[in-house]
Amino acid sequence: MLAFLLRRVIQAAAVLAVVGLIAFSMFRFAGDPVNQIVGPDTPVSERAEIRKSLGLDDPVIVQFGRYAGDVLRGEFGISYQFRQPVSRLLADRMPATLELAFCATVFALVVGVLMGVYCALRRDSWLAGLFQAVSLVGISLPTFLTGILLIFLFSVTLGWLPSYGRGDTVRLGWWTTGFLTASGLKALILPSITLGMFQMTLIMRLVRAEMLEVLRTDYIRFARARGLTTRAVHLRHALKNTLVPVITIAGLQLGSVIAFSIITETVFQWPGMGLLFVQAVQNVDIPIMSAYLLLVALIFVTINLVVDILYTVVDPRLRLPAGKAA
Amino acid sequence: MSRTLLKSLVRGVAAGAALALVAMPAQAENVFRFAFQGDIKSLDPYSLKETFTIGMHAAVYEALVTRDKDMKIVPQLAESWETPEPTRWRFHLRKGVKFHDGSPFTADDVIFSAQRVRAPGSNFQTNVPADAEFVKVDDYTVDMVLKRPNPIAIAQFPTWYIMSKTWAEKNGAVQPTAPTAGNPGYATLHENGTGPFVITEQQPGVKTIFKKFPGYWGKVESNLDQAVFTTISNDATRVAALLSGEVDWMDPVPLQDQQRVNASGTATVMTGPELRTIFLGMDQWRDELKDSSVKGKNPFKDPKVREAFYLAIDEDTIAKRVMRGQATPSALLIAPALYDRAGEFKRPATDLKKAKELMAEAGYPDGFSLTMDCPNDRYVNDEAICQAVVSMLARIGVKVNLNAQPKAKYFAKVLAPGYDTSFYLVGWTPSSQDSHNILFEIAGCRKAGDKSGRGGWNLGGYCNPKIDEIADKVEGETDKTKRDALIKEGFDLIQADWGYIPLHQQALAWGVSKKVHLVQRPDNMLLLYWVSKDKTPS
């Protein structure tokens, strides 16, 4: 088991290193950071000086080596645009992204499971048909369009919910939360729906399919034969057995919810890490871009690692025979 | 069971909505909320020369002199000034002015700021003449001594904000926050000016909160207690925030949304000419044009070709169709507001027949092909303007391959040291708000190894040595009539050479709530001290 873990951790480190290298070799195509750092009438000589002091004239591999060394020492550099440590900027923005990802996932799970169960149990009702149609729309509409549509309906036309930002936040230590104020909670609604929409439809379809499958199995028939109430059969027996794959998918999707919050954050001007990244790309803020990409890679690698470990815990067949480890 | 579940879900949502409605805050304070597509990147007033940021700094920092609503230079921290001799400027400082930390403003602060603004890492080094020496006469009098006369020495003083010496020393902010600084300066996140507002919260890229400064020395026109700034980079979201009343001001309003904003009844689009001039430049420097069908020579070296290009591009149509009327065609590379004799210049009318003849005379009866560089996220409808230019040039047989890119990539390609472009679009506002800047930076001859910055933005390498001579004369000429005549001579030469193709001044487009009253200057700065908002009756 230890050997397995060790191997996985080494693999994870290799993935991170490769992500870093690929990211670095692509920054060259993002443009010239110096133009975003200084005003337009800055003399050529001053620009050249800044470029040199940022080390932008060095070959990519040298720049990468220097960056990797800094990262190993826990230094993520200073943002070109904000002139502040990237680690602090990311830490400031992280609560916003994580709270949004959490709410989106909860929304997707609750609504997705409810709709899925309903569609499975009342397959022929008009509401089930409607849910199915909604889920098709949800899965095919791009996120930015969903976001804009929601804004125009609920912010501009009805005036119920804010169109941008996080509302008022409360500071708890280094964490800022929007959960404790009314405006913070209101601000969470539209972005969470937008971000969770895709996951919700996915879960709904999954639950519906699994549920239909489970309902046909023998133990459900026996449960009915034992005279259990429909409610007990559906909830305690059928739904429970449906949830295993749902939880797996939801867990795996958590990484993509965090990573793909970029678009939702841009549409709602949600002050999270994704928005920071998008603005960094526009301004060629290399320190932010590289730190963000590494962070996202780390999140994915960690989630996959945890899932892999959990699988081996759950399913002994996946554990490699000790003799064949090499 | 599903019914009960659904019911409880509905109940939960309803409860949430009710909670949200109850929690509408009662506002006793007059709060102005505003949004811009970009950020206030740093509070350090010497960090980044960018219009919006400088305008925001003006709410908290003040300068020796400032510009009034008509862009005229008027006193601010200097009550008055005189030039006892052409190379000596004497400033009499205002008494009783306090910085936000309570310390008094004196001559030491001016001298300190004059050093800091010209220190390495400052992006405002050119705001104060490099050869100027600042001498303290007494606590409230400062002399600026120049090496040679300079009539526009204080033209850029309005954006040279005065910082407190003691505050900077106490907080380790003596050096400007350079982009390459190993550790971030205190001044990036904190301010200590003398202005009518203080910044109480600064979250870079997210939110900035301004509050009224109770100890301000002057009277303030604004009736705001508080102003809250948010970045909203997405166009549609910014429009939605204005229409839903969540923000009282936003900039810019995309051209396609202007009608909708005006029709909303709650907000209007405030337009006006901007100082920035959009123009086209041609590579007259290389011996062989890059990425062109013409080999072995550069067609742009022939003035006839440049004239043909000028005459083939129908700016009136661009202003009317592409810019939907939100542009003023320009004959000069400078906005009329900045040069008194601009009215004497006329844009030559579009003339396809003549353009074709000129091309034939120059030896290109069938035209040629070349590549045009264009930004697509920098100026209003920049890419669409370039597309229009491409189709207009096709009428005289010139086949243009358009290379439109985001500004970060575009400027990396066309600017020094590569100047890698044959034909390009750029917008320019002279930071000194003076014509000399055009003659020097845009039309000045580019020379290798020249450190003066002459021709720094002359990306096409247009060169007429006579213009350099004129520019030098303009710099030292203190008589306005003579100076304007010299400038006219320079601009006439650019036009006679067909050195550039000026297009237009784009219009500003601010989205303003009907509750708000403010001043729009052509330099596109939002100045909070002129913003007032109708108080909501309570």
C-alpha cells in the first residue's frame, strides 16, 4: 500500500512539473507583459530595462528553472499588474471560488437528485417531460449564455438579484465569507445556478438512469413483496443504491467545477481565482497565470489521488499484487 | 414522497427570497456606485500611467496645479506661481492643507515628491522635467529651476500628485513601487493624499471604497458620502448592472448597447469627443516591405502610394457606419481641443479615381498585397475599423491581409524594438496635452541608439528632418502665437508628406444613471469631486 501511495505521489509531482513546463513555454505566445506594466509613452530604454529586470529576455528553460526554484522555496512571485505577492492574491480570491463551487455542487446534487428521482418514478408525467427538456437545454447551453440570460431575467427585468459581485462579505480570519450576510447569500444564487447547471443535468440524467435500472432489480421486487411502503422501497432501497456512482461523479466533477468557474466568474464579475486568471491572461501577468495553472493542476491531481486511494480501499482487486509492483 | 420533497424545496426557496427582500439595507448615506472595465491597479500614484487609475488617484491625491472642467490649468496645492526668469518657476503653496494622516503639507513634501516621481521604477518620470531642480525657499515657497526655458514645463503637473514625505519615510515607501520590486510597496495598498476623499478599503481588481475626508481644506462640489468602485470587465454584465440600478455610472457602454441604455428610462449614455486620435501608420523605413507581394522595394517610400491609401479610405463612412456616428473624423493626429488652430486643417476628400491614378503612376496599376496589424481589444471597434479599411483598399486593388490580435500580442509585435509591421492602427493621446508631443514622439525621426525618446511611437519610421527642427523650436518657444504657427508648419509637413492617415477621435460613452450629475472631460477621467447624486427621499 505504501509503495502504491509513494508511486502515485511521484507521478503527481511529475504531472505538476510537466504542467508548469508546458504553461511556461506557452506564455511566450500570450504577448509582451511590459506593455501592460507601463504607460504608453514610456521610453523604449525604460521598457528594455524592465524587461531585463523581469528576466523576460532569458530562454524559456532558464525562466522555468528559476520559477521552479522559487516555487520549491514557496515563492510564487509578484503580480505584474497588482504589484503584490501572487500567493496573497490567490489566497484572497480562493474563498470566493470555493464558496461558489460548494454552492454550485450542493445545488447540482440536491436539485439533480430530486429531479432525477422524480423523472424515474413518474416517467410519464408532464413534469418529468419538462425536467427532461430543461436538462437538455442545461446541457447544451454554454455557461456564459445561461449566466447572461439569468442576469437579464432576475436582475434587469425583475430586479430581484444582483447581477455582479459577491455582495457584502464577513472576514473570519483570512477567509472571507458571503454566507453570513443577506446580500452575500443573494449574490450567490445566480452564479451557483449557472455554474451548477451542467453538473445538475448530468446528475439528474445519471440518477434517472440508475434509478430505473435499480427499480427493475430483484431485491426491489422482493422488498415490495415483503409489503414495505413505496416510500421505504424508493428511498431506502432504490435511491441509496443509486447514489454510489452519483457521489463518485460529483466528487470527480468538483475539480472541474473549480477549474471551469472561470467563465461563470467572468460573467458575474465574481471575485474568485478564475476571474483573476482571466484578467491575468489579458494583461500577460505571468506570475498569476503560472501559479493558477499549478494550483488547478494540484487540485485535479489531488482529487484523482484521493479517488484512486478510495477505490483501492473499497475494491481490493485494484491493489497491485506486491510481487508485480516493479 | 416526491411531492413532500418538492414542497419543502419550494418552501426553502421562498424563505430565502423573503429573507433577501427583508434585508434591503436602509441607506442614510449618499453612496455612489460605479464600475469600469479595468482595475485600479495600484494606489501608488507613480506606478502606472493609465487614464482611469490616474483619475481615481485624483480623488485622494492632489497636485500643485490641476485642470478645471475646460481642461485649463488652475491652482490646487500651489495657490499661485510665477516665472521671475524664463528658467525659474516659483510656486506659492497653499497653507492649512492636511494630509489624510493629519500631518501638514509643506515645501518638503513637494521636494520629496519631485525626487520620488523621477526615481527609477516611476512610470511618471516624464511628468516633471528631468533637468528641473527643486529648491525650498521657505516652508510654503518652492522654486523649480530649469536648464533651459520650457513653456510647457508644468503641462503634466496635474497628474504629478504630491505625497507626504514623513508618511513615505515611516512606511518604507520612499521609492516608487516598481513593477519589478521584490516586495510590494506600502503605497500600493494605502494612500495618504490631501484630496477630498480617503480610500478606506482597497481590494485590487475587486473593490475600492472612497469616503469623504472631513479635514479637507477646500469646498467640494460633490455631495457624496461614499463611493464604491467595482471592476466589471464583461460588457453585458456591466450594461446589466447599470440597467438594474446596481451601479450609477459605468464605462464604457458598448456601441451596440447605447440605444438600449438610452431607452431604459433610468440611465443615459453620456457621449463626448475623446482626446485620443485613432490613425493609421505605414512602414516607410524598411527597404523591402514585410509580408508583401512587392519584392525588393517598399512601395510606402513613394508618397504617391501613401496618398492613394489616404484617398481610398473613406473615413466618413467609417465614422457613420462602423462607429455608428460616435466618432469625429480628424485631419490631424491631435484632437481639436488640444490645438487652437486645428480648425484650419481639412481632411482631403475620398477620391477613388485619383487614388487609382496615383497607384498607376507609382507603378502599381494592379495594386499589391500587404499585411495590416490591428488590435482587437484596445480601442472602440478597432477590429471593425480595420476590416472596413481592408475592404476600402480592395477598391484600388490593394489586397490587405488583416492580422487582428489582442493588445498584449499586438503591441508586442509592432512596438520597439521590432517595429514588426507594414501597416497598422494605433490610438494616441499626447500625455502633455500638447502638439509638441505629436511632432516629437509620433512624427519625429527614429534613430538607432537615440535615448531621448524621439520617434518612440513612430512605428512606421516616417522621417522628415525638418519636422525634428520644428519640434525643437516648438519646445523652447514661449510666445503662443509663434508657437502655434510653428506647430502648424509641422502639421502641414506631415500632411504634405502623407506621413500618416489620421482617422478620427472616438467618442466617450459613459453610462450614467439619471440620478447622477457629473462632469465629463475629454481626457476620459472620472473625477469624484464633481460627482453628485440625488438623495433618495427617506
